[in-house]
Amino acid sequence: MKRTLKSIGAIIIMGIMLTCAYLVGTAHTGDTMAEKWKDNYVDMRTVAEFTVVGDGLYLYCNDGSGYYWEP
């Protein structure tokens, strides 16, 4: 009898843990950083070419824009 109750308790606890893990994994906020990201960062997937100059780096993007990066 005790073994059966222990097994049922373990199954219930595992079910609760799986449910909580699923809910935590699917819960997310909306895209709140999109505008801030676009204004402050360069999408490296759009970089078509780069040129190394002294201590800096010129990045040329597909849309024709260019950026100078200095470490």
C-alpha cells in the first residue's frame, strides 16, 4: 500500500513538474526591444563587405549603408 502511494505521488509530482516546465518554456513577452535594437546595433547578417583600417573596421551593408567600428 505504501509503495503504491509512493508511486502515485511520484507520478503526480512528475506531472506537475512537466506542466510547469512547459508553461515556463512557452511563456514569453512581446518584442519590446525591436526599435531600441534597430537604433543601436548593426545586424551582422546584412554586412556584405568589410575593410580593415589601422585600429578600425569599416562595415559595408547590403543596403549601401556603412559603419566605422573602433575597438
